Amino acid sequence: MKFRKILFLGAVLCMSSIAFAQNSECDADISVYREAFKQWDGKASTANPVMISAWRKVFLNCPGYKERTLTDGTKIVNNALIRGTKDEALKEKYIDTLVMVYETRIQYFPKTKAGDQVGNIKGRMGLDLMGFPSRMEQAYNALKDAIDLDGNNSNYAFIDGYFSTTINMVKAGKLDESAILDEYSRLMDIVDFNINKYTEEGNEKLLNSYTATKGNLEGGVQPYANCEDLVRIYQKKFDADPDNVELLNKIATVLAARNCDKSDLYLAVAIKLHKLNPSPESAYFIGKRYLVDQEYSKAISYLLEATKSSDTKSAEQAYKYLAQIMLKEGKGEQGRAYARKAIELDKTDGEPYMIIGYLYASAGKDCNENPLHAKAVLWAAVDKFQKAKEVDPSIAAKANEMIRDYSKMFPTSEDAFFYNVFEGDTYEVGCWINETTKARFSNN
């Protein structure tokens, strides 16, 4: 028995000696490659062969010894080996090595103190592989795995990359076109979750990153997401969970943003949303739909309710819609009142001024106490178009078009002569308008 114990102890000591020797050898090689790695600027042309050779020894002999060996390895293989050769066959072998390094990291270091990191490693591998057209499908699969594993915790860069590779897979005929729309919906859920999260946390850097990703998703889906496609996707979701207020808000928002509010689905969602959780926001969705259908009497009550929204942008838009309805119904003074309410909420938006301009321009038939006055309303209208582009340069082109068109309809100097009005005179436009303006004449 004593002999066996001695034999066992000897075996243990032998194994420990071997492990110690192996670790010592690894430490020596790590020291060699790390010293060169620190001096390396990441360019293939300046990669030290000694660094590459020493790193390769560590990777082959003790891949699970230090995780840093594998994170350094992805940079060495990618920048020094792959980008350092023009031999396409050799490059493909190096790409295989790159994949092997990532997979080895997953094998030996799937977790950190913070938790599971397989999704993160998969995502980084996918982003690297995106740089090689021959590995498109591998990149797609790696990034898909990353999103599937991490869900709402998915890195914004992986979301961007995954959606881009999904589109490329569709273009290559490897996925059905519906995959773009299906993944768009799923990824937007993740992005919205993170936007809300980092808004609450006040993390501006990550908030901006996920907001930019949202814009990239919307831009990428644009060529594929017509109203018919969106209705097809969201009809299934609505039918499966018609009482989910969060889902209903999302469907209504997406359809409205893509001008799909003429669909039956949009109206059904809006009405259901208002029934389940009546609010200015749900009223807004219904009011907009009835406005599209030109059912103005129905739209007005909902839009008036929508003006009470805590969301300033929605409330302002509701006031603008009400002003537009009044324009169509010939109720100029009431329309102006709504437009002025919109201006109070956003003084940088030129659209309410444009609406007032249209209201004034259409007032000639009512404000026609004399032929000059019937045309003088156009002076007041052009003043509003001018104001619109001053506060909001983004609509300058439209405002200039209206100024040009309506200026052609100004009264002539002969028209004004009989009323003792001359170019540049101050003129009071009465009726319900009650604006002070300057006399200007048409040369037509």
C-alpha cells in the first residue's frame, strides 16, 4: 500500500512537472510575441515574423492557457496574415485559421465574470468575416447566432452587421425576401428596447449608437418594405396578440411612419388601441386615419383629443391636421387658430405658417369688400410663406414656389390706383385676417 502511494505521488509530481514545463515554455513564447505585438502598428507590412512565429507556438501548444492569446490572435491573423498576402488560395486558408481562433476562444473561454460571452465572440467573428465576400454565409450564420444568443443584449454593431448580411443573402438567392422583413421586425424590437434603456440610464453614447442603428435598419428595409409587405407581417402579429398594447402602439407607429395608414390593419389597430387604453396617442392614430379617408367630422374629435398628448411633436402635428381640415372646409379663422397653436408648440416648424398662407390665399372669396381687398389677401399670404422659410429653411423650396405663384396673382398698380394705394404702402387686410402688410403689384 505504501508503495502504491509513493507511485501515485510520483505520477502526480511528474504530471505537475510536465505542466509546469509546458506553462513555462508558453510563458516564454507569450513574452516574445507580446513584446513584438506591443510595438506593432497593426499593418501587415510591419508585422514582425518573430511575433507571428511565437504566437503560433502558443496557439498550437497551449490554446487554453491565456484568453489574450486568442484575442491578440484574431488581430494577428486578420491584419498580418490575411491582409499580408495576395495569394487568394493562401488567404482562404488564413481565413479558416481566423475562424479557428474564434472557435477556440468559444471552446476555452465561453464565460467571463460578467457572464456568457459566446454571443459576443460569435458577433465579432461575423463582423470580421463580413470583410470577405467568399464568407458571406459564414458571416450571416455567426451574426445570427450572436443575435439569437444575446437577444435584447445584442451589440448594436452586430445588429447592423446581421441585417446587412441578411439583405446580402437575399440578393444572393440564399434566403427568401421575407427574411428581410421578418428580421427587421425582430431587430427593431431589440433596438427600441435599448433606446428606451439607455434613455432612462442617460447613457448618451450608447443611446446615439442604437439610434443610428435604428436609422440604418429603416434605410436598409426601405426597398423591400412596401405597405403590402408590412401589413402581411404585422397582421399576423396583431391576430396572434390583439390585446398587447405595446405591440399595437408599435404597429400603428410603423405603419404611420411608412405612410401605410390607409390600410384596414392600421384602422383596426388604432381603434383597438383606443378601446384598450384610450389616450391622446391612440386618438391621434384614429384621427389621422379618418383624415386620410377624408371623414373629417370623425377625424376632428379624435385629433382634438390628440392635442392633449404629452408628446409635443404629436400634439403639434394634431393641430396641423386640424388646421388642414379647416382649410378644406373653408373655415379660415378657425384653421389659423389651430395653426397658431402648432406654432406655440414648435416655433422652428415652418409648416403651420404655410397652412396660414394657404388659408389667407383662399380667403379672397369671403374677404371681398372690394376688388383690391379680394386680391390683397395674397399679400398677407405671401408674408406667411416668407415667414415659413425664415423659421424653417428645410421648406424653403416649397415656400419659394408658393411665393412665386401667388405673386403672379397680386393686384396690378392699375387695380390699386382707384383705391389710392401705391407700391410699398402699408395696407391693412381686414375681414377675419386683420394683418398689416405692404402693397406689391403684379407685372402680368
